[in-house]
Amino acid sequence: MKLDKVQLTNFRNISSANLSPSPALTIIRGVNGSGKSSLVESIFYLGFGRSFRTNKHTSVIKTGEEEFSVFASCKNEESETLNLGFQRRRNDTFTCSINGEHSNKLSDLVSLVPVQLFTPQSTDLILGSPSERRRFCDWGLFHVEHDFQMLSVQFSKFLKHRNALLKQQSDLSAPQNQYWEQCFLERAEALSIKREDYISKLTPIFEKYATTFLAEYKVSLNYYKGWEKDASLAESLVKKREYDGKIGHTTSGPHKADIRLKINGVNAQELLSRGQLRMAVAALQMAQTELFNTLTNRKSIFLLDDVGAELDADKRELFIDGLLDMDTQVFVTAIESSQLEFIQKYNEKKMFHVEHGSVKEE
């Protein structure tokens, strides 16, 4: 997937902007508050339907306006042109558009735009809660496994129903509840198998990139299912049934899963410095990009926001080199040109300058 044109309207401080990015490397420069991060945020909306900077969609709509819109023209791997759009209104409704066909089903749009992101907050992938790492894993599965979205939705539905029964103090072993218990168990086990298989494929690729970004350490990546290692999920559910009934929610299952990164046998967050954590995240994302390419024969879009704040010059160059070698379309924001002195070696690049919400190609 390569974006040929991007158009945004009433997006934060940008009233209107049109740009034709490079199929390889696009550099977006501007001082803090100029709107450069808003450009990559708008592309992120096409890939996720939400912001990476706020949970409040209304904060993204330009002051005094009722909605924002992002449209893009792109080519897929078969060189077919796709016209994509996303609009969100102050009443919190949204509309997706694919070649003129409107839809309120977000997955239809985001499945076409595989977007990844690296920001100053990306260390949350390691330092944050297990939900951060589950989302990382599930991004890969969503874009690789065609039935993953349906499985994930069904699992969430049956988990919600099981928790409702627990809150009502219902007897989950009663005959009338056995159907729901079995439905939950089947989806939970299927979801866990997919995640475990994905991490097993990702691990050797991650270890390869870690030799570049964390050369002095031995790394390992392990999937924790979300219940006792020596028990089946069915056994764990029975064992925890009384406790779950007391607290009113399910404590065993893939919704409690985690991905554990260890460095020299120690949890990464206990050993690595802030800079080394960034390197670990870069290695994870590079590995995910390569695995995505291998499993789908597609290419992704990678957004690096404020890259100068997170990586030293040598690592910036290694990161961008690696992404471009995989034919990834890369967007990079920076405050100063000096943060990206090495980009002169790239022939296929475009540079844009953002000032007071105005975007101009250099």
C-alpha cells in the first residue's frame, strides 16, 4: 500500500492541506505546534480510525467546525487505485469511504491501510500494561489472518456475557449456562492459539534485529496465555469459578495474556535504560514489518513522529534504512534538518515544511 495523495480538512490547526508524498521517504519539518504531527496523525486515522494523541475525537476537529475529514488516493500491490476517506463529526459519528462507497464499518477501511507508528511514547509497548502488548500482537493478526477480526469480536461478546453472569451470581455450571461457557472457551482457545503462533513466528525475526539495536544483550520473547501454564483453560476456569464469582469478572483467558520481553533473562523494563527501551521497540516494530511483508506480500506505512527526540543519529539512520529496504512507505517528522542529516543519501524522498497549519513542499 502506497499513499499517492493525502488531503485533510479542518484537522486540528490545519484548515486544508494537500500533499503528494514520496512512495519511499517523506520528511515533514516544522517547529513544535506548527501542525507537523497533525499530518501523521491524520494518516494514523486511516489505519486505526482514532488518534494516537488523544481519546477525544472532538479535540481533533478544528475550532469552530463541525467535522474533520481525511482522504487519500493510494495504490495497492496489484497497482489498483483506491480512494479512501474518513470523516468524524462532533456528535461522535463517523463515516468511512472506499471508492465512493460509504460505510460505518471501520474494519473495512483500516484493513486496507496497514499503518505502524513510532513516537516518544512508544516505550509504553514495554513499560505499559499488558493491553499495549496485546494490541501490538493483534495488529499483526488483524492484517494477516482474515478471520481474526470476527474471532476477536466473538470472544469479546462471550467474555462480556460471562462477566454479566458472574455479576448476577449465576451458577456457570448450570445446564442453561453451559452453552455460553462452551462458546467462551472455544473462542478463547482459538484466539490464544493464533497469538501464540504469531509470536513464535515473530521471535526469530525480532532476535535478528535485536543483534543490531541491542548487540550487547541476549533477548527472548515469550507469550503468556493468561492462565496457569500447567493447566488447560477449562481447568483454570473451574478452579477460578468461585473467586471470579466474588469479584464479578473472568480472571483467566486471553484477555489477560501478555508478551514478555527478557534481556539476559531479566524483564526488559528492569534492565534497559530509556534509550535502550527505544531500541527494543524499534527492533520489535522492524520485526513486525518484515513478518507482515512475508505473510501477506503487502507493504505497510510507517509513521515516525518526532524521531529526533527518541533515537540517536546512528539508530535513526539504521531504523529508516531498514524500513526503506523493506519497501515501506515512511513518514518522518522532525523539528530541525540537522536531526536527519543522513537523508541526503536517499534519492526517492520528498520534504514538506509546516508552519502555522500551512503545508508546503520544499
